[in-house]
Amino acid sequence: MASMDIFNSDAFHTVSLTTALEKIPYKPQFLNELNIFEPVPTNTRSIAIEKRDGFMQLIPTSQIGAPPTQLQDDKRDIRNFSTRRWAKSFTLYAEQINGIRQFGTETELMQVQAEAARRLSRLKDDFDLTAEYARLGALQGKWLDSDGSVLIDWFAEWGITPNTDVAFAFSSSSINVNDLCKKIARGMARAAKGGFTSSTSVHALVGDSFFDALVKHPSVELTYQNWQAAEGLRATQATVFDAFYFGGIYFHNYRGTDDKSTVAIGDNAAVFFPVGVRDLFQTAYGPAEFDPWINTFGQEQYALTIPDRDRNAWTKFEIYSYPLFICSRPEVLYTGTAS
């Protein structure tokens, strides 16, 4: 019969547990699958971020023998930001494993491992959901805490005024949706300067009502019908409600949490962002505050066990993460509203 001594085995040591945590199947999340947030492991929880405004200049003609025009240095701004701490735990009590016995080819250790893994998987789902929420905020130039409070406003940090919200008056049949899309894409490209390359694409996460109004608009409807008829073009169908390319923009009907509030896009809202702009979105990971991870490069998540040393009545499992979700160029971001 299993006892609390089972948690003294190598399978439940902190390093082994953290490695096992990384093997838990990842719950699919659209923003994670877009792969636009570059992971940046660091060995400190204080991160220096440099914003450099590079620009190009025309070179004036000059007389032979005249001194060349001096290259002007880029404007640079370096700020320090700190990673934040996410932590959550559960407790496995002795009475909860009291009835576990060896069964068939499964040892008691294997069965307790399975129960611990099941609960760890639930914790990991919460961490993954929180990361998706943070990424969604970063696409809007902010890092938000779980209660909606602003941890970092990247517009304010860099002294940038957010772009004016673009009105999509779908109720009017006379508006040219393609022109609105081109306006956003061109403004984004100009703001990104040299960061916008031939491989860069523009994407939008939109709410249900926005998407429905978009594809039903007279200037869009025929294109959407042709898009639907073409097989194999909508590769993201499995992770979003629907997707559609129009006016140089990939529109994704974003599916957040089923309550449409915890992680969600407003029904009539749209968030526009580029994919393929170098270093635009990053996630820095600081090291854990415990041995054996002090002064090591950060990992996405850490797991450890805390035994009840007084009564041996329980073992606590804890997961920690020390992320910083970065938007280095919020001036390229746009929002829209359907009406």
C-alpha cells in the first residue's frame, strides 16, 4: 500500500519533477501556435530592454576633397524591467493515496505518479491560460494582471501615443473595407520601418460579431465565398472558429475561453498586429528563487515538492514561472471596432 515515503523517490525530486512537467501534453492555444513570442531565457529577473530608432537619410552630393557627411547615431533608450512571479500549488494528502495498491504491471509508485501528473496537468493548464491572456494583452501593447490591472503599458513606457481606433462601419454598404485594410497594413509597415520585410504578414484577431459582419459585407462577401470554396487554404481551422484573408490581412475569428470574458476579444473588436517583425514580441524567463536554479538561465515553468516534515501527512506540489511579456514596438499595433 502506498505511503507518503513514496515522495522520497527520485521521481519526485525537484529536477525530475520539472522535467516531467515539460512532458505534459500542451493544451492548444492559438497565440502560442502563431509562434510570434520569442523566448528569451535570462539568468536574472531584471531585464534591460533597448529601444533603438534607426533611420535612413539621403546623402547629399559634395565636392571632391570635402569632408564626408557624418553618420548620425541612432536614438537609443534603455530601460530596466523585472520579470513577474506566477505561482500555484495543490496538496496531496496521505489519506488520498492510502488506498492505492499495486495493480497488474502498475506499481504503487506508478499510480501515485499518475495521480500527481493529473493534478500537475490541471495546474499547467492554468499557467498556459494565463500566458495566453498575457500574450493577448501584449498584442494590444500592455501586460495585464489576471484582474485586468496594468502591469506594464508599453505605449506609456516608450512615450508613444496609441494609433487611433479604426472604425469599420459594416452597417453601411458604401464603405470600402479593402481600403480600410490597406490603410492599416501600410501604416503598420511604415511604423515598423526596416522591421517590415517581404516575409512579414498582417494578422487580426476579431470577435464573433466583427467577423460575421466582415464576411457579410457587400464588398467582402463574394471573396469570402470563394475562399470557403477553396480547400486546404485555411490551415488554422483547428485552433480558431474561422480564418479569412482579405485586403492584405489574415482575419482570425478568435476563440478564447468559453465564458467569452476571461481570455477573449470583444464581440465587435479587432486587434491588428504583424507577424515576422524581428524582436517585436518576446517572453523573457527569469530563474526560480530556489536551489538548484539560482543563477541559471530561466525556464518557462518550475515544479517542486514541499513535504510535511512534522507529521508526514501531506506533500505539496508547486509550480512557478517568472515571465516578462514584451512588446518592443507598440507603434505598429492597431485596433478596430465594428459598427
